[in-house]
Amino acid sequence: MSSQIAHAKKNLFENGFLDMEVDPTMDLVEAIQALKKEKNMVILAHYYQESEVQDVADYIGDSLQLSQKAAKTDADIIVFAGVHFMAETAKMLNPNKKVILPDLKAGCSLADSCPPSLFSKFKEKYPDHVVISYINCTAELKTLTDICCTSSNAEVIVNSVPEEKGIIFAPDKNLGAYLIKKTGRDMVLWNGACMVHEIFSAEKITKLKVRHPNALFIAHPECEEHILKMADFIGSTSQLLNFTKSSEATSFIVGTEAGIIHQMELASPDKEFIAAPPDSNCACNECPYMKLNTMEKLYLCMKYELPEIILEDWIIEQGRKSIDRMLEISAKAGFKA
Ligand code: 13P
Ligand code: SF4
């Protein structure tokens, strides 16, 4: 066994996770709960995680709520059941704590669409502009950012910038275009997008609406403009979830990553939730990065406290300011985890 551990640790950075066998008869839920207690760990999970991963989490939330929780936790170790930029954010907020992620390759197409070296050159063209970056970006990009935002607080963050100031918004052009419409601010947009939210088919959604005439179509603002135009309600994952709870409607076509449907069904068992269909016949409305985290990887990561998020000090110092600024503005505006 010890040679298997040594081998797995050696190959960790190539594989992204500890590639070791887990006893298939083991009760993983029980084992994870026991590790949590023994090591004073907290599991923070995003709504896009597999249902079984959500079910063992201490806290499930959207990007803003998870960063608010990470900022306040008194656990010794933060286990991030989400993607890399989320775990990096938790590390920046807790430089002295261990932050672990079940699979280091759980990245994000949006974060990848904005390499810091290119963005730095782009930014030079607008020296007087304030940079707002969607939190779905790398830690290094956060060092080039004045204020971060998430899809929950983006409108409030944009409106917090004095009117006379120009704004660069990165990296999501769809969320950026949506915010220009909502706020009337003329922002310069970076040309990035989320691969999951760009695959919805307007034609198939229209057909679904015909088959389910009472269903409301709800969508995340990372979707393209022609999809958002069809939506009865637009919001972040937590806002979509809250909408389905409070709405009198009993049927919803859900235009975001399909993982959120688990919490919608738990909260409203008598309502119907239909995942909005992608263009092709693939399961591309599931984020391939989010879904890299499995129960086995979660267990191994907690047992061996690997893979760990390590960031250089200068990145933490410079990048953190943009997150702190976001949390300050969000707290003033009444956003609670
Ligand atoms: P929110 O968590 O802000 O709804 O964003 C969704 C998302 O794409 C996270 O990667
Ligand atoms: Fe990134 Fe899109 Fe996956 Fe969210 S759903 S982690 S934005 S690729």
C-alpha cells in the first residue's frame, strides 16, 4: 500500500488527483464524515457538483456564497468541491489554512479564456478604466483586477463604480453584455465565454416550451443574448434556485448547468424541472470540469490532504484586494451566505 501511495503522490501533478484504488465496499459517505470530524475539515460545494458530493457537503452555494463562507470558516482545512478558481479564492482568503481540491484539473473554460499576459496588454489600452473581473478567473488575473464580482452581485458591483469612470469587464462577454443592458454602463468587454452556457439551443427550448406551455424558462446570465431574450427569469444559481422556490409556477426549463436541479428538486419535490437542451445530443449542459470531482477523489483528497492549492505570496497579497473589495460591497448591499 505504501508504494501505491508514493506512486500516486509522485504522479499527482500529471494526473491532477491521487490515482489510487478505493475499496469498492467502503461506505464513502461514512468515511468522509469521519475524516471531516477527525481533521476539523469543512466541505464547501458548488451547486454544479454531482448530487452525491452535494449531499456530503457542509455548505452548498453559488460562487459568492462559497467565498463568503470561506472567508468566515474556523475549520482547519477547507475541502473545495468545486473548480480550481474557487479553491484559489478560498486560499487567498485563508493564506494560513490548507485548501484542498479533489482534482486539480477541475478548471474552467472562462478562466482559461483570459490569460493574464494577454489581459495585461489589453488593459494597457485603457489606463484610466476600473477593472471588474468575474470571479471565474485565475488568481493571477485577480492581481490585475480592481474589483471581483460574481453573477449574484455583478450589477451592484458595476453600479458601485463612479459614473464618470470607464470599466473593463472580464472575462465573460455574455455576462458583460447582459450587465451593459441592465446598468446602462458602456463597458469594454474581454472576449471570453463559458463552454457550458454557450451550448443551449433556442430551437429546442422553443419546442420544449410548446410541449410544456406552463413551464417558465429560467437562465443564468452566462448564456448568450438570444437565449437570455427567451427567459422568464435570469439570475445566478442561487437566484434561480430561490426563484423556483417562491414562484407559483410548477414547471421550469432550467438554462444553466444541470447540477443545480438536485437542490431545486429537494426544495420543491412537487415541481417539475427540465434541463434546457444543448445544441447537439451530448450532455454538454454538464460542466466537464465540475464533474471531475467524484466521491472517491473527495475521500482520497481528505485522507491524504492532497492535492493542495499553493499560491505565491505576491499573488495572494495583490489578488486578495479585489476579492475583499467585492465582499465589502456585497456585505453593504446585504448579500448573505
Ligand atoms: P454562480 O455560482 O455565480 O451562479 O456561477 C455559476 C458558475 O458558472 C460557476 O462556475
Ligand atoms: Fe467554468 Fe462554465 Fe464550468 Fe462554471 S460551468 S466552472 S463557468 S466552465
